[in-house]
Amino acid sequence: MAQTRQRQRARSRDDDAPIIPILARKVREVEQKAQKNKLGPTNRTKFQVIALLMREERARVKADPEIGDATRVELLKRLDGIAQILAKTAARDTSLIALLEPDASVGQVAQRFRRDWLIESGAELSADELIITREPEPAAVLAENQVIPDSVRAFQLANPFRAPDFAAAPAPAVPVRRLANWELLGPLFKSFEQGAGGRAASMELPEAPEVDRFAPRGLELMPHQARFVEAARLGHRRFLLADEPGLGKTAQSVLAASVTGSYPLLAVVPNVVKMNWAREVERWTPHRRATVIHGDGDDLDAFADVVVVNYDVLDRHMAWLSTMGFRGMVVDEAHFIKNLSSQRSRNVLALAERIRSNAPGGDPLLLALTGTPLINDVDDFRAIWQFLGWITGDKPSPELLGRLEANGLTPAEHGFYAAARQTVIDLGIVRRRKVDVAADLPDKRIADLPVELDDDLGRSVRAAERELGHRLASRFRALVEARGLRVGDLDEDQRDQYVRAVAHAELEESKSAKSGENVFTMVRRIGQAKAGLAADYAAQLARSAGKVVFFAKHIDVMDQAEAAFAARELRTVSLRGDQTAVARQAAIDAFNTDPDVHVAVCSLTAAGVGVNLQAASNVVLAELSWTSAEQTQAIDRVHRIGQDEPVTAWRIIAAHTVDARIAELIDAKQGLAARALDGSDVEPGSADSVQLDALQHLLRAALDGAL
């Protein structure tokens, strides 16, 4: 009898707020997933909807005059319990906090959850609430600071008329029968949410050609890269290339443009990789020219084959970029455009629409590159699919709709989801992991990532180099004249002798100098200038590829990096020289075993030996060492017994500074060791230290007028 009365009280209490028991059940489901570190996109969306409905219900309970005071207190207490579970879950995964913001965007998946839960609670919904719609994305708005570089004006004058293109034919009408009245994007996203029994989301690619005719002389494509390029050569034009970092997406894109003749090509990329993009174009397609847009584009070559622009300056170049007649477009780190309401996304999608509409032949090469196409929710696919032309607003493109019709299924049938998933994949999704192509990869490789130091600190670095170079040149001339000689009369051997003598004297003075510009202070300043860019790239790797080890030489660079990671809500551990043995081991253990720790920020000198960090397979070298051995020791903290993936070390190198020369010198020293110890047939390098060689390089550059 008592149990019956208790059930009746519970029933009457829930009648006042029938949504609360549903929210309580859902929040427990999310909490359990978070405790098991399985908080995927679906449960992240549930977390957001729980918070949304909880706020709505709290406001309703407080304002409803028909609810008695005692009942109101009880209901608010239950809502507080749900709020506490949300808070604990967010404390476990801090990236959830952004979903609690009142202005956080609510995707269609979240809207469907809200509708379904309210219907389950017995709520009466309006017609508008029952139909899930999406507001049209705002169009790109030209920034007020639009610029047109002089070289673009020259290009436009040189090409006043464009030959008419009759190759593009209108797409045939798709007979819509089974799917005429179905909302399809939700089921399409759901088909990816459900997974496919362990099968990777990657289209079938042709076999790699037996003879590599894609790579230039001296370079060789790995088989997985060659298969992608071959698919483009055979006619596929739109890809979501979602390979993990370190598998050469940039090279694949450059060669895909080459074999399809997709020039001019526009590449929209993050700032940290735009110099690397230009270098990769020249490396893999040496017959093509690349130009990089810096700032207002004063040094732009509008006649180049490939135009590289970073997201941050894209807005001011929209007016002329849309008139260049691009035959292809690449969006690198395409997850940057996932927020359709951002100006960045609007700009990218507007350019893509213009290129799809106007490209000769009507079938441009469109490539979205990202190791992380999904950040929070399957709805993150939307912007990428729209860029590729697979969807238009809230509807599949005619091509995709036609393929779905050909499957003969509707969302009411269970088999629809697996078939729909494969249909989208076949449009051009390519996803390979390091472990999947391990046989293609070297077990350890070093990839250089040149960055442009175009801020005030970067300009001060170049000014310091000039100052040091000119000081060395003055000492050189004084030394030559003291010997009764003239600089112009020196032969090559004499010049080298005096250059080395001046550099040696400068190095000895620098070792004991308390102030002033020297090779050591200059390299430190370069490290400070690179710190933000290096941390930015490491954060991208951590989001897309998992744990990352970040090495720096100086404490202030480590401090800058840790602040940058904290701002991006990435948990870090630190390995420094002033730690106790206990604290050091605790940091190592946390990095290797705690899935919530993303980055190990390490000192090159303090963590370069005796440390096992094999939970990562990516290393970022924010600053260069003075010795190849120190660099190798750092990389081998990850590349060691227990590592089951190929290791990639990313060296962040300041372009157009002595930093690039130091990288070359380190490699030369490494080659010397390979010749002496491993029997490798490499040219012997200089026996001088890297510092001495770097000073000689600066002096020669100053004498030749290159500084």
C-alpha cells in the first residue's frame, strides 16, 4: 500500500514537469559515456540539448502560477541535480563548456533531439516546432577593406576577354519518386553517426600505377598517395581527403591539380602552413609557380599557377579572387569552416560556389583537406559537403539525390542508412590512418614546415640579422685591410679563410657576452617569434591526430606554448629541468595513460633523454637544436620500443631567416654521422659547429648584399 502511494506521488509530481524524468535519464546516459571516455558527437549533442531544455524548464517552473510553492521547490531541486551532473561532465571534458553558452549554435540534430524528447514528454508542439528547418546561411559580405593588388590589375588588363566555354552541360533532371517528400539530410548524417561495423569511411581507389609518372625526378610517391592522384587523373573531381596528419595530403593535392590541369588553383589554408604550401607546389610540380598572399598582396604574382591565401586575410581579397577564373580550389584544415555563420565560412563557400558555376567545363577540382572532419557533431559535415557541392542548403545536390534514388530505399527502411552512407562516401571521401598504410611509411621522418614571420617580432628578427651581418662584414673588411689587402682582390680560399676567422672571433665573444645582439640572442628571438605559430600547428595536430610532444629550447617559448594550449582548452603536462624526479614521472605517466592529456610541452635539454613518450606519434620541434644529436634524441622520446605507429617530427622553421640555414646545417651534421657510423653514401659536411657555420652564412650574405 505504501509503495502504491509512493508511485502515485511520483506520478503526480512528474505530471507537473514530465520532461524532468526524461532529462534525468538522458543526463545519466551522457555521464556514463563520459566516464568511459566515449563521449562521441551524438552524446555531445545530447549534452547541449539537456542543458537547453533544463534552462527552458527552469524558467517555466519559476513562472507557472499553477504550480504550488512546495512542488516548485521540489522541481527546482531536481533540475539542480541535473545541472550538477552536467557540470561534473563538463569538468571531465572542458570542450563541452562551449556548448553551454546561451549563444551556442543549435544544429539540426540537436533540434530533432529537442523535438523528440518533448513529444515523449507529452508536450503539445506547434507546427513550427514539429518541422525541423534551418535558417538560410547569410551570404558572404565584402569587407570594407577590399584591396586589388597591382599585379591583379595587370592580369585583368592582360586578359580582358575570356573565351566562351561550351563544355559545361546542364545537369540532367533527376526523376524523384521514392524520396520526393522526405527530409534527407538528417538521415544522411544519422547514417554516419551509426557507423558501419568497423569499415572505414573511404571510397574505393584505383590501384597505384606500376610506374610512378606523377612525382618529379628525385621524388617518389607512396602507394597510398599515388592511388589518390590516379583517382583524380581518371576523372574524380571532388574529394574530402581526411587522411591523418603525416600522410602527405598537401603533396596529393598538388599532384591532383597537376594531372587534372586545374590551373589556376586557389588554396585557402591556415596561416601556419601557407609558406609550406608554396614550397610543396614548387617541390612536387617544379614547372608550376606558386604565389602567397601576405597582407594586402603587394608582392602577389597574379600570373602564378597556384594562389595561396590564409583564412585571416581572405576577406579583403574576395572581390578579385572571384574573378580569376580558377579551375580548382583546395581548403586545407577544412574543419575551420564548420561554423556556417562565421564570416570565414561564408567567404570560402561563396568562392567555391563561384568556382563551381564558372569553371571551364563546369567540373572544377574541389578538395577539402582535414584529418578532423568532425569536431562536435555529424552536423559538422554540412559545411564541407556544401563546399564540395554535395548538398545545397538543406537538400542533397541533384547528383547525390539521383544516387540515393537509385538505391531504391527510403529512410523508413533499415537498409537505407548503410546504403546512404556508402553513397556519400563514393562521392569522394578518402580516409587513411597511419596504421592502415604503415607499410608505405618510413618508421621515422622529419617534415619541415616553413612559416612566415610577418608580425612586429618577425620584422625585429630580420632587423637583428641585418645588424649582425653588417657588423660581421665591417669586421671582415677591417681585418682584410689590416693585412694590407683589398676585399675585391681576395681569391676564394683567402675569402673563406677570413670569413671563418671573423665568425670564430664573433662566436667566442658571443659565448661570454652579457648583452647585445649575437647568434644566441638572435636564435632565441626567432624561437619567441615562432612560438605562437608552432603552438597553433601542434594544437591542430592534437585535435586531428591525438597526442603531441612539443619541444622547445627556451623556457619563455614553453610558457607561450602552454598559454596557447590552455586558451584552446587542451590539457598539457610539462617536462622541465627544475622538476623533481617524482613530478617528472607523474607528468610522463599522465601523458602516456590519461586520454584527457593532449600535449607534452618539453625542454629540448631536460627531456631529450631518458623519457618515454610513445603515446604520441607526432613531435613538433618549435625551436631547432644546435646539434643533430640533440634533435635525434628528442624525436626518439617518441620513436622507441612500444611505438606501434610511424613517427613524424614537424620542424617549424622561420622562412627567410638564419633559422632555415641552421636546419640545413643540422641535416648536414646528421648526414656526416650516417656516413661515419652507418656506412651511408652521403657527402661529408663541414666539421665546424652549427653556430660557427651559421655566422659564416650571415657574413657571406652581408658581403654579397643579400641582407
